[in-house]
Amino acid sequence: MRRTLGAAAFTAAALCLTSLPAAATAAPAHRPAQPQAQVWLTTADDSAQLQPQAPVDFHPGGSDLTTITVDPNRTFQTMDGFGGAMTDSSAAVLSTLPPAARDAAMRKLFDPRQGIGVSFLRQPVGSSDFTAAAAHYTYDDMPAGRTDFGLTHFSIAHDQAQILPLLRQARKLNPQLTVMATPWSPPAWMKDSDSLVGGHLKDDPAVYQAYARYLVKFVQAYAAAGVPVDYLTVQNEPQNRAPNAYPGTDLPVQQETAVIEALGPLLHKASPRTKILAYDHNWTTHPGDIATAEKMGEDPQTDYPYEVLDSSAARWIAGTAYHCYSGDPSAQSALHDAHPDKGIWFTECSGSHGATDTPAQIFRGTLTWHARTITVGTTRNWAKSVADWNLALDPNGGPHNGGCDTCTALLTVAADGTVTTNAEYSTIGHLSKFVKPGAVRIGSTNYGTTGWNGQLTDVAFRNPDGSTALVVHNENDDPRSFTVAVGGESFDYTLPGGALATFTWARDARLSSALRELPLDGAVVTASPSASAELAADGDGSTRWTSGAAQTPGQYVQLDLGRRTHFRRIAVDSGDNLGDYARGWAVTLSDDGTHWRAAASGTGTGQLTTVDLRSASARYIRVTQTGASGSWWSVADLHVYR
């Protein structure tokens, strides 16, 4: 809890406990109104989709509730945008609408005011499984047995009918739109299978060069058609070795790097704005892909993105693209830690459903899984973009040509022209409508997990105009009440079970703090009881150190900062397990771990205890339990601020 604490002990160095915020004085005659947070809500029962709610006022101080502390001083990745793919199928169903209805659907998707402001598109280069045409295609198809190394037959005429007009309209509706392009297959004459479905790229330098030139011609043709391409990958899902009757290519690391080595200098000269992304596949190698590789006698290459970024081709690569169909978003952070100079983009995830699921079950299941895993999970793990799969499909999840027959989209377009917004519309919209391109992810305490733990999960951003957007999902089926704290101000809110909400507030000096959190990566954590002490300072609110028994005096958590360090605040966060806060506490400090001096003490009443100290300095910080309770004592995280 955030609360005003009375000083209980002082040292000769005049350490003291102060109030946060300071006690209010008489209000001036024309005191500015308290800052407000605007609120938009989507409920798991589909009774509200991105519906505005009554705004909430910030107030000085805090509460005893679980507290999400937003810290604008901690910054992470810069965001490109959020959206999906204008597949051939999406373009086909949107094009069946009468012009006025089609324009309304496009505004619903791309208009930042009237719609959700989709700001990122992943565009197939040629045919994918979501193709309305009877036959799959590329932009340089040749009769069997013939080649076209000169690319004299290259043409994007197929896309001129439906796809490009919609893309140009999308760019007009949202001029900040980012476009990423991805091929599902090179032309069949470049492959050892002579087919768009399966097979490898021929292992021939002339083919690598031809494929690189093919991709460059696509980028140039799209730019000439009014749709500049910002990012390009060389193969969708390169480890999907046995696609189900739709275009795909088994592209091992060695071939991907060879293509990129050929493509890099050509693309840099022809279209400097277009950056290359690697991999474009799942967080982990899918078990089915491993089994297929072993059956084919191939190396599964389960470290594919690492191998590509460790290769000489890395000099041409801006970063790595990921999909959601195997593994979890923590893989993004692992790769970021290994290659912090390269970006992470999340580029595909489709909603799906079982054969007997009802519409209500589909909506709830998609909303809750996507909210925790995609909306929050990918962005908290360094993703600069979040893209679902199809923007629009018909009620049967089509048209499609092979591949997924249970996929869903942001919009469903019925034969009678009715357009329905699905759960993905909200899980993307809670980001795209409020988090603008160029926004920076900022610090916020988080208690939920992508694997579901029934707690609160969230992510926060600072927009280029200085405003803040905080997205919160309640993983629990029951309503959850919580506090959002920024600087010395806070507001309380109750989120329905399974719901997703976005809170936004304008730049305001009262919602800032001069304090900076100290990184505790190198700190040594000890505790009594000692089990899992490191979880008390791992920066992850979903993990915790716990006493594992009733609270008794003498239990403690201790930080060794490694050297004498100056700090002004300590925050003890007991996490989202209500009641696990220390009933009584004392903070003591030491320079050698042997001789201790009292700094502050008090009585706990809620989940976050904030202790302000006047210019404290120590190597060791110990927080000791001084109360007693039948409840366990948990510390999700200790925070130290200077």
C-alpha cells in the first residue's frame, strides 16, 4: 500500500520516515482540477467492446489495495504500431461490401478517431493460406520447366484489383501506418520442389540473387503503387516444413542468411527505408516442425533466430519477428538479452476455436488468452509491434485455400453486409487506439503471467505528446479492485472478471517524480526463511518470496547492493496476494552486514508500503517483520529509489 507513515526511529545521520505525499496545505483559491484518467473497457461477456467509461480522478496518496505503480522514468522499447494483415482473403471479403459499408469498415479498422487506428500491417508477398483465388500465386509464376532469372514477367497486377486500393485507403485513414511484407514462398521455379507448397529454395547463388532481386522488385512496385514497405522478411515460418496445402518453404538458417546477404546491399540501395527482419516464426520451434525435420533427416535448428543473428548476415538485419503458435513471449526477452542491439517485432497470431464452441465461448477465450499473452505479454517482452493475422474474414473463417479452417479475424463480414467486431478487434484496439507510433514502453509493476495465474497483468506507454496509456487485464473470473499510482498521485478502479481496460491521462507535472529506481540486477538477496529469496528483488511482480508460514517477528528480507549506495525511498510490494503484507515492519541499514542502525518502522495495512528516507546511505538494507499474523508474509519485489 502507499500510505503516510509516522517516523518511528531516527539515526544520528538524521534518517527519517516522511509522508508520501506531503501533508496537504490549504488549497489556493484557484487550484487546478485534479488530473483525470480516461477509461475504455472490454468485458469478457462481450457486453462492452472498447466502451468509454466515466473518467476517474487522481488523488494524493494511495490505498491498501494491490498497486500498479507506473514509472515514467524507466523506459524500454519504442513502438511501431499494432494491427494485422490485409490478406487476399481479407481484401476479398471487404471488397464484397457496398462502397459505403466498406468505407465504414475501413474507418472502423484504421481511423484513429472513429475506429481503433490500426497502425501496423503485415502484408503477404503473394499468396498465403488466406487466399480467395482458386490457385496460389506469386508475382513471377512460370510454366513448369521454365525459369525467369531476368524477372521479365514480374507483375503485381493481382494486387491492383483489391489489395492495393484498400492499402492506399488505409494509409489515407492513418498516415502513420507501418507496412511489413512477408513472402510465403518464392516462385516455384526457384525451388527444388517446383511447387509453391513445401520444398526448399534451390541451393544456388544465382537463385539467391534472383530471389533477392524479386523481393526488391516487390518493394519498388509497392512503393510506386503508393504503399511504401518499412520492413521485409524473406520467408514466413521458415521451419514449417510441411504446410497444409498452402505456400511454404523449408528455409534452413544457411539459406536464410544467404538470401539476406544477397538482399541486404540491393535493398539498401533501392529502398533505404526498408529494413530486413529475420526468422518470422514461433517463440520456440514447434514440436511438429522438430518431428518433421527429424523424419526428413534435417537439423531442427531450434536456435534458429540466434544462429541468424550470430551470422555475418546480421549486419543487414534490424531484428527478429515472432509468431504465437509455440512457446511463450519470454523467448523475446531471452533473444533481446543476447542481442540488445536488435529489435523484436511480434507479427502473427490468429484467434481460433473448437468445433463445438459457442460464440460466447469463442469471444471470452480469445479475449482472455490474447489479452494476457499478446496485448500485454508480447509488449512486456520487448515487442515493437503487435500484429494479429487476418483483418477480416467471412463467418466461416474464410475464404482460405489450405491451412487454418478455424481462424478468426478482427472483423467478420457476413454475406448480408453485416460487419461484426470480434475479440481481436478489442485486444488490438486497446493498444492501437491509445498507443501511438513512436510511443515508448515505460515501467509498471505487473502481477499476472501469460500462463494465467488469476492476477492483474498490465503494460504502460508514454506517447510522443507526453500522455500515458496503461492497459490492464484482470486474469481472474471475479472482479478485482486495484490502485494505479503515478508520482505522488493515484486512483482506484474495479475491473470485472476477465475484462481488459485502457487508462489514459495527459501530461501533468503532478504525475511525475524526480526519483529514479536503482537497478537491482547485481544485488544479492537473502531472507529468513531463506527459500527463494532472490524472488524478492527480481523485478517481476508475478513471483514472490514468502515466509511460507504465519508471520512472526524476526522474519526478514535483505539486500546487499554491493557497495555503499545513496537512496531516498524503499518500497515493499507484497504483490497481488491480498493480505500477505507485513503487519509490522522495521527498516535497518548497514555498511558491513554486521553493525546495523535503525532507519524507520511502522505498522502495515496494505499491499504496498513506501518508506521515504532523507538521504540514506548504506550497502545493506534489511526489512524485518515485527508483527504477527496467521497470514504469510510475501514480498513480490523490493524497490529502491535514489
